Amino acid sequence: MYFEIQRKELLTPLKMIIGVVEQRQTLPIMANCLCRVKDNALHLTATDAEVEIACRLSLEMGGIDNDGETTLPARKFFDICKSLPDSALIKVSIDDNIATIKAGKSKFKLQTLPAEDFPETPELVEPTEFQISGQQFKNLLSKTSFCIAVNDVRYYLTGLLLEIADGKISLVGTDGHRMAVAQHDFDSQQTAQVIIPRKAVLELLKLLTDNEAEIIVTSDQNHIRIQLNDALVMTSKLIDGQFPDWQNVVPASPDKIILVDTQKLKQSIARAVILSNEKYKGVRLSLTTGFLNLNGKNAYQEEAEEVVEIEYNGEDLEIGFNGAYLLDAINVVSTGMVQLAFGDSNSSCLITEEDNDDCKLVVMPMRL
């Protein structure tokens, strides 16, 4: 097996697949990437047995038969390529389980492992398929991924719900303390409800660009596959579980609604959090006609107070929240003004963009 390729053409695909390779592996083969040369193309695949990323690069081999396959230590191969000059031509040959990598006057030898030991790409059984703009899908993921739980015993919360129903595609993330819902009108006859693992979501966000080109999403009961273009595919296991009924979590009819400048509110919360409790980041919100008062204090009697002008003419209200959760939610708001809706001092806060209810952010209150 032999191939040669420009460093600038190889580095980006290697960087894409390297994200799924864990630093510590129980099986040595899982630290390697599969390299296959076939039909004048180099196929690279990496997996952690949960998420797999595969890409294809064209080779100019002049019709010489150098087809074959092996696995290379993924991070060492990536680090070698990254360290070479931009203009380097990388030449890789395999002989007796040793990969020889040459570039200019540099030469490296890496131990390989048999390609047949590398996990096979899963086959999807009776899959459903739909297409969506890559830019739109990235936007939906960006507005919801921050709410996915990390290492929660409720394993179904460690993923992002993808749901297609009633003419909309919805992505929902929650960790039990807050929730983010992003929706988009979707003209499709398909229906779907799957939970995508957190790692797959984060890797997908790295791979997606702001290109409006359509991506193809295919799923069955156990796996989801996203074809980003002709040369890049990500496959992931799905989380087998029952996601919470998110529609019942969204406050039905909060009657205290304020409209406030997004940047001013974000900056005021950030300053109030500085002197709040280090663990819980508690910030007290006080609503009065025309003004929102924010107060953060800690056990050392230190205190921060902020006053923000708002559009509000209703009853006074005092309520406490985790300031970091409020900041995370407001950070994904893309409009100049943001709307916050409250019920009473024990009710969740519903955050939406001005004149747009396709993005709903819910934050649970806390006692201060």
C-alpha cells in the first residue's frame, strides 16, 4: 500500500476525524485510524465505537495499483503531519506492519495494526431519511447543545432530542435545570424522534459550516448518519431512552413579560455573577415598572447591584436564578432585544427572541 498527498490537503480531514479518538483506549485499535487506498482515493476513518467520522480524499496516483488498507496511530500521524511545512508532499508506504512516512528530508516509522481488527461501519436497518440545510442544522444545534447534561445518571438527558412532527423539526436539550428548544418549519412527510449523544453533537458542530448546501440525515432505531457532503460522513449510536415531554415544560401562559436590550442584559448579569455564590451563581431579579434590578451576593457580605431599563408595566416580582444559566441562554439569542416571561416567584423563566418563538429557552428558578 502506498499513497502520496499534499500536507495542506491531508491536515484538515485528519483534524476532523481526530476529535473522536479518545486519549485513553482500552483497545489499542481504537487509538488508530483506518487508512484505505482504493480507486485513486484515500479513505480515512476514526471511531470510539460510539461515534465514527469517515472522509475521502482524491489521490493523483497515475493509475498505479497501490490499493490496500491498514490502521495508523491517529494522534501520532496527525502530529507528524501538523509539524511538517505547509508545502510538504507526504509519502506513506506500508511494509510488514510498519508505516514509513516521508516528507522532504524527514522520515518517520509508525507501528500499524491490521485493518480487519478495526470496527466495521454499522449498517442502518429500514432507515428514515431527510435533507436539511447545513447552515440551518448548525444553527439549531448551536442554540440547544449547551443544555445537554454531562455525566447524568438520567442517561437520556446526556443527548439532544431530534424530533420531526407537525411540519416542524425540533431540537431539544435539557439537564433538568434548564431547557433549550430550537425549531424550524420543515416540509417533510417523515416523522422521527431520536436522541443524539452529546459527543456526536459536539463533533457535528465542528464539522458543519455556514454553507447552505443540503446535508442528508439518515437514522434507524440504533444509529444516525449525517452525510455532510460527498466526502464526509459521521455515524453515531443513538441513546435508547424516553426523553422527557418537553412541551409540558415550556411555561404555558406567563403574564409578566419584559423586553430588554440583549447586550445590556447580558453584561449586567455577567457583572452581577462576579460577586454571587461561587458554586450556585445565584442572582436575584427584581421587576418594577420600567426597570430590572439584578443583585448578586456571597458569604463574604460582598454584593453587586445592577439596574437595567426594560419595557414592562406590570406587577412587581422578585425571583432568583442561577446567573450562569441565564447567561448561557441569552448568549444564543441572535436578536437585539430579548423577551423574558415570568409567572410567579416559583415559576420558570421563558426566554425568547423578539418576534420569534422558534427558539425557546427555559430556566428553572432557585431559592436565594
